[in-house]
Amino acid sequence: MNQTPRVVIVDDQALVRTGFRMILTADGIDVVAEASDGEEAVAAVRRTRPDVVLMDVRMPGTDGLEATRRILADRPPAPRIIILTTYDLDQYVYAALSAGASGFLLKDVTPEHLAAAVRLVRSGDALLAPTITRRLVERFATAGSRGTTLHRDLTALTPRELQVLEAMAGGDSNAELAARFRLSEATVKTHVARILSKLGLRDRAQAVIAAYETGLITPGGR
């Protein structure tokens, strides 16, 4: 996958959109559209079919959460969505990850990290800052919580897959999983892919949430 990533930027502040466009364009990433609210975002995605959407959460009118749900419910292939937020502990971010967003970034992200994040999620991985993500999930996810979207039956997983899922929820990368279980990274990737497939999850971000919502891992524990 060597083609230039195609991105839609969604934010109600024109200065934010301009700044992100300049950063991405300077890094060779193609910004195909901008939108100032969720309605414009859905229309822009349908029109341009981007690879990645940078999605603000809190916007007037249709917010980023509803736009994320609508975009990911559209006919495939759906773009990867990165949530933009000013706060690292935000129930809207948690809900967006539950809905299928591939990760989130704080708006004060460095230019290098922003461009790298776009390329990372475009490649099919999830954008997870383990410490922040764990704090976010521990605050907003509870086993058996009302309205959970990722409450999955874990009985389909093998004992090894349960171990891998638990370690993933603790923030381990593929390299760390490989070292922990004395496996090759290729084998780890196979385990992760099987976990996602069996549980009907989009990516690692949803897997982390599912681990908490099913009670496999509890807030404050590993």
C-alpha cells in the first residue's frame, strides 16, 4: 500500500483545519476535502471516498460521534477515522471508539505525530496511546454497562487468544506481545486478527473496549 493517503479534515474551527492541511500536505499526504460539521463530513466522505478522516468530536449540529456512526455504516470500503479532541478523558471519544473509530489524537499533536498517525491507521492498524487509552476506557467502560456496543461473548476465543486480548487491553504492542508470550510477531498478528474476526471487531481500539466491557480486564487491573 504505497499510494498517497487521501484525507478529509473535519473541524468547526477554520484555523485548525488550515493548520492540519498545511502539516499533512507538507508531508506528502493528500487532503481531498474539509468539513466544518458532521453533516458536511458525511457528504464529503461520500463524495471523495478518502482513506482517513480526522474527525472533531464536539461540533454544533451533527457532532463527530454521529458522523462517525453514519460514515462507518455506509457501504464499504469505509475510511479509517481518527478522533480529534482537546481532552484525553472524554466520554465522546470513548463512544466514538466503541462505534468503530480507529483511535484518537489530542489537538496539540506534533506535526510529525499527526502525519505518522494518518499513515498508521491507513495501513489498517489502530492508533492507541496505551496509557491514555487505558485511562479513558477505565473511566467510561464498566462490565455490563448500559447500552454497550461491544459486549461480546468471549467463549469463542482459545485460552491463548484470551491471554493476548488481555495483554492488548493492558496496552502491549505486537512486539511486546511477542516478547511476553515468546512468539514471533507474525504469530501475534495472526492471533490478533483471529480475535478481531471471532468477536466481530473492527480493530485493536474496539478490542481494548471489549476486554473491559466483558469483564476480562477490570479497571485498575491486568
